[in-house]
Amino acid sequence: MRIAIASDHGGFELKERIKRQLDEMNVPYEDFGTHGPEPVDYPDYAERVARPVAAGAFDRGILVCGTGIGMSIAANKIPGIRAALVTDVETARLSRAHNDANIMAIGGRTTPADRAPDIVRTFLTTAFEGGRHARRVQKLSSLDCKDS
């Protein structure tokens, strides 16, 4: 599994913690920025992760901003992306099991640092259940607007 990861300034610190966790888990990743705490615009970083995830260059993506909300909105503008705002282990599990989310958005200012490792591990290890959920995910895919 290969992971694409990025953050804005509000998520930079948590992104760095997540990268250390990915290293400990031996999960390969590419960091698409930002590379410091200076203010940046989250849509730029959401796109840097979402496009290669949608193209299949990465299996999943992790986006971190202050709340995760802006990143999830921006990433979901890219056809083929199912970005889920994840706030705890249960939303991480359900985002994968029921929605086949391919990007997790998480809040650097709203997620306690001690809970993030379990959330990330759950997102990365939970399989899509398929079954009745597959029909619904297919309907989501049919809503994608295709780039001109």
C-alpha cells in the first residue's frame, strides 16, 4: 500500500506525527507538503494528493488541515475521490467499510494527538465490505463530473 499525504499549516504538526507512524508501520508514503508551519492554502495541497490517488498512483491519501473539513471538500471536487472527514476510530472504520473512502481528512486542531495513531491505523487496515455498500459506492461514482 502506498499513501499520499499532505497538510496545510493548521495540520502540519499532526501530519509530521502521522508520517512517523507510517514509518513505524513500514507503510510507504509521499509527502506532498506543506513542509513548514507558514500559512498556505489547503485546496492546493488537497489537489496534490487527490489527483494521484484518483489516477491510481497511490492506494490512499491522508489530508490534514485545521479541522479536516476544508481538505475533504476540496479533495471531493476531484472525480474518483471519496474523501471522508474522519474524527475517531469508528468514522475511520465506517469510511472504509461502508464508503470505500480513498482519502481520509483529519483535523490537526480538532484531533487529540494521542488518538490519531488508532484512527490512522484503522483507516489503513479496514477493508471495504462490498455487498450492499458496493451498489451505493457505484452510485457515488456515477455522480462524478468528468473533467473537460
